[in-house]
Amino acid sequence: MALSRRTILLAGAAVGAAGAVTALPGPAGAEPAGPAPSGGTRRLPYPFTLGVASGDPDHDGFVLWTRLAPRPLAEDGLGGMPDRVVPVQWQLAADERFRHVVRRGVAWARPGAAHSVHVELDGLLPGREYFYRFRAEGHLSPVGRTRTAPAPWSLPAALAMGFASCSQYEHGWFTAYRRLAETEPELILHLGDYQYEYAKDTYNVPGGNPRDHEGPETRTLANYRQRHAQYKTDADLQAAHAVAPWVVVFDDHEVENNWADETPEAPDPDFAARRAAAFQAYYENMPLRRTSVPRGIDMQLYRRVRWGRLATFHMLDTRQYRDDQACGDGYRNCAAAADPARSITGAEQEAWLLDGFRRSDARWDVLGQQVFFAQRDNNAGPLTVTSMDAWDGYVASRDRITRGWLAAGVRNPVVLTGDVHAHWASDLKLDYADPTSRTVGSELVCSSITSGGDGADSATGSHPWLAFNPHLRFQNNLRGYVRTTITPDRLTADFDVLPYVSRPGAPAHTRATFVIEDRVPGLHMVADNPLPAASARGAAPGGDPGRRTVEAETVRP
């Protein structure tokens, strides 16, 4: 029986994670396994324990990634690799069995980059599916699938895109990644908190953590490399990386909780070195272009990905350039939050974004970013009490960007968000104090992959904040991800959830579906599918899960 592409990719990721030599030998005419190590050095054990990935697709290329690590959890962060350069052969094919290899070459895995490999390709055909793999010292990697974006002038009929955030390894199994992979998206956005910095027994969920982090709280380059490697050994995460190109941005936990530019959460004279180490490890472990290579404490992460004339994804960085959180962070009624001098993006990134709005000819302009964009008041009384870590803490910054897309005549602005460990959907306003003011955009917020533990289902509309935030249309506290289908006429968003993450193997369930029509700002619910009562397990419903308690992502609610 012929195997489906999905079967090959998902099985390949699982085999690779288990540490066995992946099958799928090359056909006749494929390049040989490569020269043996020189100088009498011993051949490496199986090195592709972290899987493969691709990312940042353009109309003529993308980035291919892998990292060699025979012992991925080694405390020095080097994955058990010897202190030598290792040649890594790569292949790109038009078919999953590599009968039609279209490109091949050799990259060099170097000790100074933790033996990571970034192959940046161009000159390929637009709108095409490709398959890739690596070989090092006779070992063959799992197979990954990727694709180029459509031609810049084309208007594709549809794009299947999923987005996710907040995968705390200790809080549960990464089944949601596998369920997302099984839908075979063409593109995946990861909106931050890909990994968490805490030591074992620091950030716990009710009932205890199903898994533990290796090593101390991440502070050094070795710590961050080890932590990224531990996450990458997860077979479900590997499956999601192998099925489609990713476009990634970091949030706070890739460095430490709630950091803001050069200001750490708590006083730390070594924070600059910590940030530089975190950035270096992040680049080493992500399928990013060379334009994102860190330079000390600086890393160019905001960028655009264009999907023909259908969609432009403006990927933002709301950590590296922001002013420190106002009024001591947390949920506050804070006058300083409205200070026009304060910015969450920094002046240069804001100008870049507004210029992108003016130049855009896309049907859909999508902001891929980290923290809640719409106002989210948690106080039923006359005071407006909002999160200083979100755009509510940078009101003027939000207003300038919202007015910017209106002034530019952006056809369909949509904001995608992570961070808060729950599904939300909201209409965007210029004046949140006036519920009757016109809607000027839409926000879709994905829940966490695992962060906060199992969570719980609840009746649509039952969250108390919705009563005094009428622009907030939906909330659900189960773990999951969001799948979108983008066409020229509409964007359809399926909020997928899992009944539990405290053990592996949970099914996925579409909890609600919303549609945004072309040129009609705002959300329309078309399906509300409560989870069957027998499937709802886990923590009691409540606010968003957070750092050391399970109330709020901002730690100081």
C-alpha cells in the first residue's frame, strides 16, 4: 500500500526522535553517504535527534534547518558533538521519495553554532511543494515538507495556515502540535514562548507537572542550548516542524518572564549577557534567515512574509524595543499607560509597519505578534484595569498603529496573538470606551499548546470579562491552536482544543468557528461546539494561566 505524505512525515519525525536511523534510502543516482570522518575520528552516533525544520518562505525559496546532537540533553549544551566541523549533505526534492532531486549541496555544522545548519535557498519555483532531508557521516535525517510562497503578482485561491504559542514542556504533552500537523497546513506561525526558562519544580500546575525540565533556570548559552534541545526531542513538535514551513517570533519566556528591552523582570546586572545567550540559542534552533543572526543583545526579528497578493504577514517584535511596563507591571488602572511617548514596538519598527501598510496590495494584512492587542478590562466597576504587559500598557502605540492601517486603506486588517494561554476572539475599535463605535479590525488569539495545564471548557459567553468588554466575542480556557483558511473573500478561523494535555494522545475538537468577510471588519461566529462533558477534565475555569500561580500571564495581576 502506498504511504500518504502525512504518514511519511509524521512517522519520520517519530522515528527520528527515537534516535533510530531513519529509513528512506536514496534512489539510484542519489549522492553517496559522504566521506568518513578524517584523522581516524570515530563516526558520530545518530545525530538527528532534534529533527528537521524549514521556515521564512519566499516566492523563490526558504530556509532549511537541522542541528546535530547525538546526546541532546548534554549539560554543556553541545549535544554530545565533538569539537570539529562536520559536513552535512542536504537534498531538496519535488517528491517525498526523492526520485526527483532538484537541489543538493553541503553545509558545515560548526561547534560555534552548536552544530546547527541553516541552508538558505532561492531560485526555486513559486507556489511549489518540496521535500528535504539531511545526511551526516552516513546517517539520514527524517524527511521534511516545505513550500515556496506564491508568485508576488498571483492571487491564490486559498491558504491553510495555523498558529500557536506557549508550549511549556513541563505542563503537558505536545499533542496539540501533532494534531495541528495532521491537518497538513501550508504555513505555521509560532507567536512566542516556544520554550520556558524555569528550573524543575518552579512553575507548577495543579496536580503537579507531567514532565520536568532538565538543567537549571536558563541563564547561560549552555543552558539555553540544552533547553531548546530538550523541547526539540519531542516527537510531536518534530512532526509539526516537518509538515510545513514555520514563521517564528519570540515573546518573553525565550529569555525570561516579562522582560522589556534591556530591563529584566527583577534587577539583574548580568541581564545583557543572558539576553545575548538566549538570542544566540534561539537563532541556532530556529529556521531563520541570516538577516536574523544576533549581534550581541540585538536581533533583527520583525519582517514580512508575502503570500502572493492574498496575504501579507507583518511579523512583529514586541519585546526587544518596548518601554518598560508602566506602573510596576501587572493589571493596573494606570495613567502612564496612555503616555504618547511610550511604545511597545519602538519608533523604527512602528515606522516600518506603517510604511508596510501604505505599500500593501494584499487582500489581507495580518499582524503576527505576541501580546493582547484589544483592550481587555478586568474590572466591572468604573475603573479600567488592564494588563501593563499587553498593548493596553501602550495605548498610544496601539492607537497610532490602528489609525495607520485606517489611513493607509488596509483592506482587511487582522491581528494574531498568543501569550495568554486561552482562546480569545475580538473586534478591534478606535474607541473602546464607546461600544457603539465602528469596528476597524479583528483579533484572533490562540490558546497555549500546554502552558497552564489541562484547563477546562466553559459555555461560550460565560467569561465574566465579556460583559464589560462587548468587543470581546469569545474565550475558552482549553489548550489548543487556531487553524485559518484564507481566501480572497473570507478568513475562516477554527479554534481547536484538546480536552487534556496531562497525558498524551488527546483528540482535537473544533470548539468554535469564526468568519471575517472581505471588507467587513469584525467577527461572525458560524459554529459553537462545546466539548462533550465526558471529555472535559483538568483545572477549574478561571483567568489565564501564568507564571508561578495559574491566574495571569503577567505574574502580578
